[in-house]
Amino acid sequence: MFDQIILLCRPGFEKECAGEIMELANQKLFPAYIQTNEQSGFVSLVSSSNLKTDELITVVDFHTLTFTRQWFATSKSVLTLPETDRLPDILHITKNIGKLFYDVEMDYPDTNEGKSLSKFCKQFRPHLITALKKQQLLSAHARWRLHLFFTDSLHVNIGITPVENSAVEVMGIPRLKMPRNAPSRSTLKLEEAIHWFLSIEQQTRWIKNGMTVVDLGAAPGGWTWQFVHRGCLVIAIDNGPMQKALMQTGMVEHLQTDAFTYVPKKKVDWLVCDMAERPLHVSRLIARWFTDGQCNNAIFNLKLPMKKRLASVHECITLLRRQLSEANIKCTVMAKQLYHDREEITVCILCL
């Protein structure tokens, strides 16, 4: 039944999403091919053998996928629903899967056309939940989540994904509110990054009152605000002006100097950076901060080129891991194109 994996991504990054999953499928000796369209917001990896995709989706670590927001194993066959009672056909296929489900997620492409399905999915989901409960198909202890992927209200792919090996948020999109006093919307990128890369327990342990942070390219202070909000002291490096209200907190030191030559007086807890510079240039800078012993952890963005974006990501991540390894620095390097990212990815380095 499961001969396909659908991977949701940012529209315009289908090629990168496809290239990444194909590399991992090849590593697992899983014969497959890709089906996708530009600006569609999703990619299909189709099995070209008797191997089933519900097995592949358990052995590839979802958190190693940079460009995938959410994924689920499903069938190439699209279910066409009647205009009136849609539930019987959906329940029939769901029961034939032979599994219990922790929850059900309603998905659609993150495109203008796809977003028109949002209201339908919100209205339909409670009815489906009620029907699944009556059929005793939901369990708080189940390890699988049921997915319904709609391309319109009458056509759906029914799939499954492991709860522990997929995105927690529906469609991989966090529901964050713009803080009222934050200087810029870029603050949401860092907030999403903190929630994506750090568990609640890690956030409590690794972002504490009084910790020191350097923010390269800080103005007007969107990223600085996130750490000040968490009680940290920030050295903001930028020739541009910082928000006055942020400076009035007394927790920010603003230095109008070059971010590529600045050196802190002592080691800081966090280095963050969101500068519009070449990705390899930024990667070398971040690596130098670690190898020179100037920071413990880092979160930074890499602005991707128009062409060969996946190759650029591989080059930067390989450089970071190699230089940190050569310096005998034990750390984890993670990368993700977050929902609030655009033509960029966010990278997090956590020292162990």
C-alpha cells in the first residue's frame, strides 16, 4: 500500500527537498524516483521496487532533512471522494492500514491555492476525529500519526508517519505570534530556531538569566530581543542603529564595528548571526569563533545562492563539521529551512 513518501517544503525549494531525500534513499539502498512540480510546495518520492515507504520513513532521521517541513508514507493512488459523505471511503482505507493512530493531521500544499483548503480542513477534522474514535482507531499510546493530504476538497492521499520521526507542528509550520515590542519580524526566525533545535529542557538549561550573547549584524535588534527577553546580556555588533526601547533595557551593548573583525574580550555563551553575506564566508567566520574558543553555541542563517543551493548547503555544513572536528570540539551541527526563513537556512551548533 505504501509506495510513496510525500514531503512538504517551502514553494520554490522542491529541487533541494527532492535532492536531499534521494541522497538518503540511495544511502539506504532504497530504489526510488522523484515526482514534483516547481512552486508546488511538495515532493513525491516513489518506490521503484517492492520495498515499502513506511519502512524507509522509520530508518531515515527526519531531523536530518534540511528542506522538508513534514513527511508521510502514502500510496501513489489518489482517493477521489464524493461531494457529500466523504467519511466512509476515508475510514475504509484507514481501517485497512491496520494500525492505531495517535492523532490525525490534515495537510495541503503551502501555496495560495493550497491555503484555500485551510477552512475546509478545520471544519472536516472534528468529524473525522469523532468517526475514528467510534472505530477505535485512535490511541494515546500509538506511535503513528494519520495524515490526509488534500490537493482539493475531493482528492486526498491517506498516509502515516511515526510521531517521533516527524514534525510536531501541523505541516511543520509553527504558530508564532509577532511580539508587540520586537524591533523586526526577523525575531520570529530566531524564536522558531530556538524551539526547533532545543527541547524545552534544553532551552531552560542552555539559555539562562545572565548568559552572554554576541549578535553579529544585529540592527535593528530582532534577534537581540529574543535573548534580552530571556534575561541574557547581548553585545550587538552592527554599524546600523538599534531600537531605542531595546537599548533602554540596559541589557544591550551596541558596538558599531565590523562583524568580521570583532573579537570578544572573553568567551560568550551564544553567538548569533543573521547577515546578508555569502554562506561560505559566514560559515568560515562561525567556525573561527569556535576554533578560537570564543563561543559555546551558535545559531546563524546562511543566505543561499540562486543556483546550486543544495550543493552550497553541503559545502558549508561539511566545512563547519571538518574544522570543528580538527579542533577536537565535540558538538552537534544541525540545519533547517524554517518556516520563517526565505532564501536561506538556519544552522545551530551545540557543544556537548
